[in-house]
Amino acid sequence: MARTDVCFIAEGSYPYVVGGVSTWVHDIISSLKDISFSLVFIGVSKEAQGKIRYELPKNVLEYKEIHLMQPPSFFQRRFSRRKEAFQELEAFIEDLARGDISRAEVMIERFSPGSKDALSPYDIFYGRDFWDILLRTYEKHFDGFSFIDYFWTVRFMMMPLFALLHGDLPEAALYHATCTGYAGLLGVIARLRNNAGFILTEHGIYTNERMIEITQAQWIYREQTDTVVPRRQLGQIQNLWMKKFDLLSRLAYKYADAIFTLYEGNRQMQIQGGAPPEKCEIIPNGIEVDAYEQLYLKRLAASKKAPVVALVGRVTPIKDVKTFIKACKMVQSEVPEARFFILGNKEEDEKYVEECERLIRVLDLQKHVIMTGSVNMREYYPFIDCVVLTSISEAQPFVVLEAMATGIPVVASNVGACMELLEGASAEDQALGRAGFITNIRSPRETADAIIKVLKDQDMARRMGEAGRLRVRRYYQRSRMLGAYEAVYRRFAGVKSKIGEQREIIAEEAG
Amino acid sequence: MAGIGFRLREMAEKKTFIQWLKLYTFSAVIFAGPWLISIVTLALISAFAIPLMGHEELRVFIVNIVYIYFLSLVTTGVLHLTLSRYVSDQIYMHNSQAIGQVFVGAVALTCAVETIIGALGLFMADLDLFYKFCILGLYVTVCIIWVEMVFLSALKDYLGIVGAFAIGYALSFALGQMLGMSFGLGGLALGFLCGQVLLMGYLMYRVLDEFGIEGGFHVDFLRYLRRYPSLALAGVAYNLAIWIDKVAYWHSPSGIRVQSYFYTHFPYDSAMFIAFLTIIPTLAIFLLRVETDFFWKYKAYYGAIVHRAPFKEILQRKDEMRSVLVSAFKTSLIYQGGITTLAFILMPFLLMLVGIDPALVKVFRVGVVGAFFHGYFLILIILLLYYDFRGVVLFLSTSFLICNAGFSILAIYLGDDFAGFGYLFACAIQCLIGFLMFSNRFRNLEYLTFMRQPVG
């Protein structure tokens, strides 16, 4: 296969899972037609991944999959003693326990097939030397802890690493990982092995997302303790997993040539997580603003009797729909004619949907709050007076951008990039005015007050809508995002740009 | 949220790793039982029938019995361990219905296959047709009893089973004698057969009573032959190994052709059978301890692993397991040492008691020492089977077969003075190798238990 310009490394997303990251990858590839791409999808196992959901654009020249739970194929048993290699490995493990990844490069080399004194999966999964290391490490750090859990956790942790170390990598001038974690590690491996560039874009912060998963995971064994411990305190195994993800992130940050995220808040978290500030840049998501111009005009022309408030999003706990429903009740007592919509997929968490329906009945809102399920938002936006977002976690939600582009004032919880979106990031941006209200999470009262203000003060609502429209147009255009990445590719992969005008804009900004 | 990170849980949940460690409800009876029963029967026949040996018809019958045990052990050797593993797995999955079904299937299959083998074996023999049928029936019945033993061992009612065997064999002898007196060889065989059929029927009743017979039958266990080929091969190799020295002597220059192609060797056969009797009490007691004391410690050891004990506790359990073994070995060695020495010294006297020429004492003495090592070798193999070291067991069984064959042929070549030395050397060497391999595996038990679990 020919060497492509850019190799995307997608972990658990594109092209199998529909979502923000996948849409973003797809947009970039299909828009930057002059750049040749390859793509590596990292999945759990072949059986678990379902169907491909995106048609790969024509400029994807090579596509590969790596399955983390695929047992390693390289099981060659070596009888040479390689005592030094194992000593090195044990020292490296101690390093990791202290959070030191300085020897990672050497170890990646050690575990790469074909290198001198290579350590194979056989050594790690069946070998006597590694068993001794396991025992010593156990005694040092896990003494008294359930041994079987320790043992299998270590095995489960090692297996994906071998899948990556022995995986088949497309050749590319630049590797672009869509998160840290396994994708990040593969990027580091590729960079070291192929002497290529490596950049990283995190939409959500990987370690934070894993933290949420780990605290929710029921299956991990936690030791029993007699003393009362705060619920958030992690068990040893959970800690071990967190440590692993943290180290993987650090590794990716260390070797990435540049690190991107969507907004300043995330950038700060990356820096906290060990990313060198000088490498961290922000490239916000963008939308096709022109596509919303028509909706904007339609909305101006629309005439209707009652004000309409809408929460746009999947009905799942992370969107905290219940807070919205409670706020609806409060709004209703002030603005009795208001109508409320919950627009979004109802299939993901049926239990939660049921709970929400029950809450609606208890609050006697059946006539006022409607859960539609999945809908075409373009048909709804022209009739909405206020878009609400009560999520407890978001990155840079598209729905806010879309609402702003249509000129709808937004009431959003203070998560992710919402503050920047509604109130502006830079001073210049802030001068455009507010596009809505920011509320605290899980706060029905604040949410309701903000909605009431928007509904009652039509003048202010119009000003907010205009400010939002202007902001999106200026800072959150998709072409701007695409141009920024094209420039990045040009910088790190030597890709020649052919989209002339955008090149000028970017060059100006870069300079 | 993007990223896999933790969706590995799907894998973790799929193979709940706690479950990989299955306790095999293995039983020593499966491996040692048929041979012990055969040897006791043959020793008793050898001892008590010797004064009657002049009687031509009795000699034919006895040599046929020997061949029946020989062939039935070797051919059903394919099944013993495989079938027992299957039953163990079904018990583990609480699938007792499948056990009843597979029991019927296994008996039917044994019946069919062994009838063919037996018929082929008897086809050319120059014997009375009625007698042939009785012998064929006896052969198939004995084979089925061996298969039943696998299922019975799961019941762990050893006393009941021993009682059933005692009564069954008593009936066989009594009926055989009764009918033999009036109807000669055919009557003798028929009477013996009747007792065995009654025993087989009773054991069958016990098994079906326990596991039920709903839902027809199947031979699902046959896939275990492919899954655990080492178990099937080890079963055949071991059972062939314990007979190969006899077979060699039958066909040696001093072997005696009794009838058609049925051979015997005197005093080699009797010496080996009777000598083995000296180890049986100790063997029985040792195996009983294995099944009780040791089995509890063994369960506690794996229980500690599965119930998330710290490593220190696992090592403690192992230590307890080892003390049981050490103490069992110690006591048994003291007793068996005494018994073997006593038998060695008193052999001429014992031989006089059963009417054998005391001049033949040497081969009996060699047999007693050989049996001593054989007994411990057997114990080691059974312990290795408990820990599921299938490869080691296959290696030991095969090397035993080769050693016993090779040394016995060498001993035959060296002359009658060396009769039994082949067996003795083979057993002693195997016992030593077995001990070294077992203690090595036992020392590395945790490593082997954990690290030999396949990934993926």
C-alpha cells in the first residue's frame, strides 16, 4: 500500500458508532478531498462491533481494524533467558507505579516483534519469568488483595497492548488519533516505528470519561471495607484501571506533536493531565451555517399562539432530562400557555425514559410536555422559542450551535464549552453579547428562571438570538474547522493545500 | 463518549474468570477401580483354583477370564477418563439429566462396540458355541460394569458399591460352581455370567435411580475424545501397560498355550496377581484418604483462589494440602513397608498355604516388590489427574507402557531367573519419574494453575 498523507486512528467510534466524533472524522475526510487518508478502527472484538455506519469516502485509501480482545497471534516461545529484558520490564513496572513513563519508548521497542531480545505474548501470558514479576509486584503493591482479580486484571490490561503492538499499521506521513487511550498508544507506536508525525484531538477528555465509566461499572471487584468510605472512593482494581488510562494519556500527550481540543475548558484539563501547554491548541467544532439561514428566516416568519421550549437530546441520564421536566412545571406556573418538547432518541435507556414519563405524570404535565423520540430537527427549529440543555456532561454540543445559528436563545447548564458558546470565549467574542443563559447543573429553579426570562422578555430573546447567530457565523463555521485541520496536516504531514482562499485565512491566523 | 476504554467489560463478563477454575469431581475409583477388581478376582481365582488346575475345563475358563479382564480394561480405557470428565462437567453445570442420558448412550455404545470386538476375538477359537456365547456375554457385561463404575464413582457411595461387588462376585462363583458341576464348562460360564449380569443390572439401577432416564439417550461425550485426546490415550496406554508384561510372558518360550490362541504363563500370571494383593489394603486406604481428607484440602485450595483470597492464603491452603499428602505418604509407607517386607519374608509359607510349590518363591518376591512401586506410581498418577495435569499423565502412562514392554522382553531374553524383574524395574523407574514430575508440578502449582489458563 502506498503511504497516505494522514492516518486517522479511531477508537470505538468511526465508522461503526454514530456520534459526535464519528461525524467529525467523516466530515474532515470527506471534505478534504485532496488529502489521502488511511483509517484504523480500534474495536473490542469482531463479534461485538455491529455494522459499519458510514460509507468511507473515496479518499480513504486503506482501512484496517484492530481488535483489542483478539488473543495475540505472536505466541512464539523463546527459550533464551533474556534476564536483562525481564529486569528492565520489572523496573519499568515500578516506574509506572510512580507515574514515570520515561522508559516507555524502550519498552515499546522491546515488545515489538522482530526486535532484539523481544518479549512476546508468550512470555507475558504463559512465561515463568513474568509470573515471578507478577508475584513480586503483587507483594509490593497489592498484598492482601484478591489474587485472582489482580491476576486477571493484569491480563485484561496487557491483552489490548499486544493487539496494538502487533497490529497491522497503514503507512502514513501523519497519524491522527481521535482520543488518547488505545488510539493514543497506537499513535505513539506508529510515530516511533515509522518516524512519522503524530497529532491528537480529544473531544471529551479520555480520563474523565473513563472515570465516569469506572465509577458506574458494577462488575469490577471492590474489596470490602469495614470503615465507612465515601462512595466515590475507588477500589484498588478501579484505581489500577484509572492509573492505566492516566498513563496512556500522559504517553500520548508526551509524544504528540500537537494536541487539539474543542474549547478552553478541555484544554485546561489536558494540561492538568500532563499535556505540555505549548502543544495544546483549540479547534472548535463547526456547523454548516448557511444551512440554517433558511430556518432562521422561516422562524422569523412563523406565527404561533403559544411559546415553545425544547430540550434537544437523547433521553438518557447524562442529559438529565428530569431536571428539565421539573423546570417545566415551574415555568408553567408563570407562563401557563407554554408548550414543552423533549426531542431525541428514546431507545437508549428505556428505564430512564419510563422514569421521566412517570415524573411527567406525577407533576401533571401530560398535556404540556411531549416526548417525541427521534425527529428531524430542521422541522422543529423554526417553531422553538428557547432551546434548553440540562446535561451533566458535554463537550461542545452541536445542538447549541444549531440553535444559535437559527437565532434561538439557549438556556444551557454550565458544562463543557457551553459558557464559551453562549457568552463568548475571547474579549472580542464576548463583545458580541450573550446568546442565552448559563445555569448550574441539576438546578431546576435556575433553569426555570432563565426560561421564564427568555419567554417573557421578547426583546432580549431577539437580541440573544442575533448574538448567537453572529457568533456562530464568525467562530463556529465548519469550513473554519476544516481549514484549521488542513493547515495542521500541511504543517505536520507536508500536505499541499489546494483550497486557496482558506489557506490565506489560516496563514494569517497562524502568523 | 468516544473510546473503548472500558467496554472490555463485555469480554470480562462473558468469561467470568471466576468460573474458569472448575473443580473436577474426579475420583480415584475411576482410574484404579476396574484394575483393582480384576486383580482381586484373578488373584482369588489363581490362589484357590490352583489345586484344581489339572482340570482341563477349569483352565480354559480361567484363561478366558484373564483375557476378558485384559481386553475389557484396555478397550474401555478409552472411556474411563474421558467419560468421567464429561460427567464431572455435567455435574458442575447441574445437568444431571444429561448424565442419565449419556449413561444410557455410553452403555449402548459399549455394548455394540464390545460385542463386535468380543465376537472377533472369539470367532476363531475352537470352543463350544454355547460356551462362546456365554464368554461373549461375560465380556460385554464386564465392559459395561467398567463404564458403570465411572458413573457410580460420582455417587461416592463406596461401601455400597464394594458390597454390591462382593455379593455379585460371590453369586458368580457360587452359580458357576453349581452349574459347572452339573453342566461342565458351559454351565460354569453361564453361572458366572448370571452373577455378573445381576451385578451389572443392580449397578445400572443405582445409576439410573440417581440420574434418571428421561429424554432418551445420546453419546455427546464422544466430542470429549477430540477435546481431551490425552485422557483417552492415557487410559488406553496405562491399561495396556499393566498387561503388557503378562502378554509378553504368555508368548515367551515358557508360555503355555491353553486353548486355540489363549495363552497363560505359570507361575508368572499367578505371581503378579497375587503379589499385587499385598498393596491393595494400603492403596485402598490411601485412596480413601485422597477422596476424603485430601479432597477437602484440595477444594479449600481452589476455593481460596476462586473466593478472592490473597496470595498468602492460597499458599497456606497449599501447605495444608501438602501436609495431608505428606502424612498420607508417610503412614502408608510405614505400613506398606511392613506389609511388603513381611510378604517378602513369609512368601514361601504363603505359597504353601495356597498350594504352590515354594520353590517358585523368587518370582513372587519380585512381584511383591514390583507391586509396591506400582501402587505408588498409581497413586501419583491419580494425584496428577486430580490437578488435571493431563499431559504428564499421558507421558507417564506411555513411558510405563514402553518401559514395561521393553524390560519384560529383556527379562524374558535373560531367562527364567529374571522373571518379574522387567515389571519391577519398570514400576520402580516410573515411580521415581512420577514422583519427580509430581513434586515439580506441585511446587509450581500456582504458576501452572494461573498461567496455563489460555487468554482469549
